[in-house]
Amino acid sequence: MIVQSEAIRELRDKDELKELALLYARGVNGRDINLLRKLYTSDATDDHPGHFCGRATEYLDWLEGMFPSMMYCRHHVSNHLLVVDGNIAEGELYTIAHNILSDGRGGFVEGIRLVRFQDQYRKEGRWRFSRRACEYGPRFNRPLTSGLDPARLAAEVGISDLKHPIFVGRLGGA
């Protein structure tokens, strides 16, 4: 019976870790900095090569500063392998990031990038990232010259209702 309860605990932990990754994607996609700040341990680090490397609190400040240039952002979470050892865990997560960003000249660039995250986690009441390190794969960019309605896109990327029943009692909910 002890072996079975340990297996159930490991499955529960892995499910919570997968939800943590989905909450991160939701936080970035919806530009919800308050949600993102709840997902890291106080001493966590984050490494996005070429963009940011350092304390996660500073990464989140940097990311919040990037939000105005992000007209559209979607992280599509894919394979997620996890190894749990008590209150610590490691994971490898693949994501496809699809963005529409300001080009800084009044136009927009659409980008698709393949990303691999190598994460470390620690359970402090609930699972949180203690270290995120991403590795970039191929990136495909193209300028957008027509057909973009920034107001419509801005409305679509927002989080519409955190009081929705699916979020009540969750990190992002009431």
C-alpha cells in the first residue's frame, strides 16, 4: 500500500508541475504579471539567452516592460518530461511560441520560435519554478504588411474573466 500511495503522490506532483507550465504560458500569453510572480520561488533564476539572464524577479520586471510591444503572444506547450524527487523536481518542456511584435518602426513582425525549457522546481506549499533555462531552436520571422487589426488582437490576448469557475481557487482566480 505504501508503494501505491507513493506512486499516486508522484502522479499528482507531475500533474501539478504540468499545470505550473500551463500557468506560465497563460501568464505570458495574457500578460498577467501578477500570476507570473506567483509561479517562482523567491530565489529563482531565469535564463532566456540573448534577452535576459538573472533573478526571476528581475526577469519578470523585464518581461512586464516588453508587454506593450507584444501585440499577440501564444505559447503552445508540447512534450513535458518530469523527474520528481521529494520536494524537488526537474523537467524538460518543449514549446512553440507564436508572437506578433512591434518592429519599432510602426509595423509588426510575426515570429514562430521553437523553445526548449530546462526547469528545476521546488515545492513550497505548491510547486514553483526555482530555475528556468530556455534554449532556442529554429525561428521563423516575417513582416506583417496588411490585415492586422491591433485593437482586435489586443482584445484577444487579454484574460477575460478570472472569476470564471475554472479559475476559482487557482493561482489566478478569486
